[in-house]
Amino acid sequence: MDAIAAACENRESISTALRKAKQKGIKVLTYDSDSNPDARDFFVNQATPEGIGNTLMDEAARLCEDSGEFAIITASLTAANMNEWQKYIEARRSSKHPNMKMVALRPCDDLKDKAQSEATALLSANPNLKLIMAICSPAVPGAAEAVKQAGKTGTVKVIGLGLPARTANTSKMASPNPSSYGKPLTSATSPSTPPPLSLRAISNRRNHLQSRSPR
């Protein structure tokens, strides 16, 4: 093969294999969830980890009126990108929203049904829970269905990073606006730092350059 593209579940483990690929002359691209930088040639991301973490925490605080308990459902405890987001979520909570309290972190293995069961358990164990933050796409509809089944639609909010399934849009969700697709999040604390190119912007720029290249 000439190239490998990978979204990395376990950064340390996969980096060893990717380094071996590079040594053989294979081009290595990572996206969404990065390897160790020395294990790849290029990394594409939809937004900065800081921008993602800050936006999720700020939206959670807005919906909870800046006070109350929330929980996070992630894909796995070893997902490099989501662990990075969680660092910024906690930093933002501590500095800007100290009256918000994270009571639990649960993995769902990127499975909607497991996310639903985890959310059900969270609702049972935390009667004062005000919001579930689902930071992988399958967790959003799974958590929303759990809230619906528990009869807590409207009292427990569900927000997430990803596009919810149409049939699962049963509780209060902060979901992407189609008009914003392709626009990267930027960090509110680093306005001088240029935002990363979104995938759409990269594609448009590539097409523009190709159209200008001599045949």
C-alpha cells in the first residue's frame, strides 16, 4: 500500500504500527483522533480540542443555568481525541462554571444501545442529574432514548458532538445547524490563533488548486 489513514482508538498502541509503516515509506495520515505526532505525516481535525471542549461545557452550563450535575458518555476511556476534549471540558468547568458538577464518566464503545443502558443507569444513580453530555455520535440518540424512556424529557437535557438520528430527537439536544457544516469551531480563549481548516474547506481548496494546475 502507498498510504494509511487512521482515526486512532489507542494512541500509544497504534503509533508503534504507524511508525513501522513510515519506515517502509508508506504515507500516514490521521484524522479526528491523532496518533503520536512522530508516527504520522499529517493530521486532519474538524476543530481544535480546546474549541470543542469549551463549546460543549459552555452549552451545558447555558442549558443548566450555570448550576447542577451533569455526566459524560464517551466512546471509550482510551479514545485519544475524547480524552483531550475532556481535559478542556474540565478546565472550562473549573474556570468558568464552578457551580457545574460532573458526577460520572461512562464509556459506550461507540454503540447506541450501550449508550442508552449507560444513560439509564446514570439517571437511576443520580436523581439530580440535569444534563448528559454525549461526546461520540452514537451516544447522542442512545442517551436521548434513555431520557425519553425514563419520562424525563424536558427536565434532563442531552447535548452532544455528532449528528443525532432523526428518530431519536426526543429530548432537548444541541445539534449541528446544517448551515454551519464545514465551519470549524474556534477557541474562545485564543482569538489570535487561526482556526484549522475544515474538511470542506480543505476539499474546496484542493479543487481550486487542481483547477489552476497546468495539464
